[in-house]
Amino acid sequence: MGRPTPDPISATSAASPEPGAPPRTSPARLAGLGAAAGILGPLLLVLYFTTPAFTAWPSAGESPDQLLGYALGHETLFYAGGWLQVTGALLSIVFFLVLLQLSGARHRLAGAAALVGCALLLAVVTIEAALLEAVPMAAHTGDRATVATAFALSNGVFARIFPLAPAPLLFAAIGLALSGSPLLRPVFGRAALVIAALFAVAGIAAVFGTAGLVFAIVMSVAQALWIATTAVALAFARRRMS
């Protein structure tokens, strides 16, 4: 008979640190951190995506003069939007990293793929946030061309790029990591794999028309719900790690 596969949660808690190394964070505390990040991150992203609906956000067809006037009158909104987007994505990434650590998949192929997906996600989000915050900065100097260009690039581009590589790679890797671990119920790993597949379809469809873009936006809502519900499940799983 082969040796039984060790429980990654038990193995994490049983492993002793090397002499002179700082004490390791307990699995229960790590799960609590991940759950908090996984709940707060999607909330910030939902706030970021819904705020424009209540602030008379300009459409893509507005003239440079109209965009400049709006940016000067809503400067804080642009800077707050950049913060909400980057911070929400960063907290979601912290949640993914905690899942990798607790599932024992950090040193497997799924873990490496998830790390690449996290890096891609943070890069895309940071670039879009930089473009968003460039709008009021250019407005203050009267640079209408930069205002119009930065605004156009920061609106709708992320929804088309995110499903092409970051989302399918990240969710497929997380799904594989959870499917081979007793950390959470199998349904969470399977749901992540389904989300990855649907994101891939949405990314391809968004290339060909508006319907695909709408589908990609719907999938962004679905991924936020998955992160939040999985974070709640992780918070309950924390009890058996104590």
C-alpha cells in the first residue's frame, strides 16, 4: 500500500520553522486573513463599477471639452476610482494567494499558473487605474488630447482584456488547486473551472461585438460573487484549523 497523502492543512500547522526563522502564521489566522480580503476586495470592486451609474459618468462619445469639464468638476471621483480598483484587485489577489498556501498547491504547476495569473491581473488593473487618474491630471493642464485618450483607454478596455488571459488562467489554476485539496468543498473548485471556461468564451466573443463585451461584464460580476462566497466558506473552514 502507498503512503497516505498528508492533509496540507495539517502539514502546514505541523511543520516547524527553521532555527532563527520568524514564526509562521497559523493556518487558522491565515484563513481569517484570506476570508477578510476575499470579502472586502469584491465589495470595493462592486463600489468601483457601480459608482459611475450615480455620478452622470460621461459616455464614450463626449467631446474633449466636455470630458475636460467633467474631470475638473469630479477630480476626487477619478482618484478614488483608481484606488478602489487597485485595492479591490489587490485584496482579491491576497485571497487567491491564501487559497494556494492552504491548499498546498503553491509549489505545483497550478500554483505557478495562479501566480502568473495574479501578476497579469494586477498589471492590467494598475495600468487602467493609471490611465483613469491621468484624466484629471491632464485636465488641470488643459491637455484635451490626453484627457480624451486616457478616458477612452480607461473605459471598457479592461472588460475586453481581462477575459483574454488573466481571468481564464487564474480561475483555472485556482480551480485545479482546490479540486485536489480538502480545504473546501469540491463545488468551489468546479465552479472556478466553469468560470475560467466562460471567461475564455467571453474574451473571444468580446473581440467580435458588444454582446461579447456584455457577457464579459456579467462574468466579472460572477467572479466577484464566487470570490465572496468562497471567502465566507473559508471563514467557516477556519474553525477546523484552530
